[in-house]
Amino acid sequence: MAQTENVDLQKEVFNKTQYEQVIDTSFSQLGVASVSASAENQISVEEFFGYYNSIFYDIPPEGDINSHEFLVKSSGEYINFDQIAEEILALQNEITGLREELLVEQLKVVELESGITISTGSLGLGTNNIPDSAGGNANLSTSNNNPGAASNSY
């Protein structure tokens, strides 16, 4: 027959404060960091920009990830940059139109003061193409409203 043997079991019970001191509840073997450990490892915005400024020239200009291009695109999406750029473009077009109108009115004043008619067709007015100082010389065709005076071309 089988021999029987008595085994004494002892159960040890801990209250809440003893439990936390005796038993490790951090899941350290699963590789999951606690909330407080995660907070300690997280860098601040100031630290981020300090790191960013120190490695600025080491970051590739272009690339799908880890590049200046990636930072610009992802930040642009975050702040709705496309919408802002569209508004800026619309405002620039409005400014261009107002400058054209101002130039036409200034030409009218010059015509009235000098008696010389200035052809605005060569300026491209009304097409949102105002020649800038870097664009070279504008060809102004002028004619004198005074009879007997010679025609001028600038």
C-alpha cells in the first residue's frame, strides 16, 4: 500500500503596506517601465531643441524620415501649413493687384502733369506681372499730347 505522509502548509498573509514592501510589482522582467521611470526618461521641449540645435548640421536635408524635410512636412501637417500658405498666397495676390492699381493711378497723375501719354500695355498691367527692379528696364512707349512736340521713348 501507499504510504501517506502529512505535509504542513503555512500561509503567510500581508496587509497592504507590507505587500508593497515584500512583493515586486514593477514587471521589470517583462521590460515594461513604470510610469515614473518613463517620465524620468522623457526629455523636455527645451532639451529637445538643445539636442536639435547641436546636431542641426548632422541631420540630412532631404529624406522620408530623420531629415529636415521630414520635420518640415510633419510639423507643417500639424499646424495646417498648407492652409496658411494658401492664405498668404491669396494676400500676396491681393497686394499685387493693389500695387498695379496704384501704379496705374500714379501713371495717370504723371500723364496729367506732363501732358505725355504713357502706354501701360508694355508693363503687363492687369496680368499680375509687375516688373520688379531686378527684372530689367520696362519699355514705356510715350507720346506727347502737345502738338508739335517730338515723341519720346524711354
